[in-house]
Amino acid sequence: MKIPQYVTVADVQKVCKELKISDWTKKKEAKVSLNEAKKILSLVNVEKMKIDPKDFCAGLEVELEHGMTFKDANVTNNHPVLTGLIVLAHLKESLDYYKLLEVAELEGDLVKAVAAGNAAKIKNYYRGWRKPGSNSPRRNSSAWLEREEGERRSHREIIKGLISRALFNCCSFMPAGMTRAGSSSHQKLICHFAPQ
């Protein structure tokens, strides 16, 4: 069975023109201007939720993965309103949805790095919270967590906590006699990967 194209490029171009935004079918990377994000937010946010336009913009950049990013999994053809509705649905689940997604992805990468013994990758995360070779704004900025009002934990404390959890997850499954979570060796590993 051939999967039909439910949203055509012409549909997307028409909507972009009506919204007076750039042609999203021509996007080469998942970048959205704050002005365009505000236009889309004002259209889709009919219940007037208190959504930070910067968070909505970041969400649009994440959810463009449902568009032309992966040709074989293209659902929206980068349709700005459909992409905005996906973001809105996630923000209805939690206004921290994209912050939590960032932390989960980072923690998963750290668990893999710890399991592989890749100290260089772990230290790179600790120093800069960026995935090597990644230009994604959601991966190379600590602004996600620091933007929250009242957030006082430093970047390094957040990463140290994630490294500790990654080590705990890896060490919990090690055979007897190897470094166990909570042991002094476990604490030394944390200090090695995330020095003060």
C-alpha cells in the first residue's frame, strides 16, 4: 500500500502565505523565528494558555521532525499550524514538556556514554551541555532549565546530577564485585567525570 500525502506542499505554501510567514516547505533546518512562532501561537492557542513564546518556538523546532526532516516519516510537510498544534498538545500535558524532553535525551546519552566508558563525552556534556556535532538549539543551550523563574542550580550541578543518575543506572546492573551504585567507587566515578 502506498501511503498518500495527506498534507501537500501546496497546502503548506498556501497557509504560510496566509499567515504572512516564510515558506516552511523550503526549510533546510529546524529553525523558526520568534516572530513566526508568535503568529502561530496566537492562532492555535484558542484557550489562551500562558505559554512562553520562546518555549513555543523551541517546541516548533523540535516538532518539525514530523515534517520534511525525515522524508520517509513525513506527516506534516512542515505545515506550521499542524506543527503548532503538536506543540500545543505537548504543552497541555506539561508546560515543561520540552525541558523534560531535553533532560531525558541528555540523560539517555549520558547513560550510553557511562556504559561505554566514554569519559571524554561525559566531560564534554559537563563543560558545555552540548552533544558533539549537534547544532540543535535544544541540545546546545542550558537555557531550558535556567530560564525557569527561581531556578538557582548551576549548569554543572544539573549535569553532575544527571551523571550521577547515569552512573547509578549503569552500576545497578553490574555483576557482583564491580562498582555498585552508592559505593565509594561510585562516588569517585562521579567526581572523576564531574569534578568540582
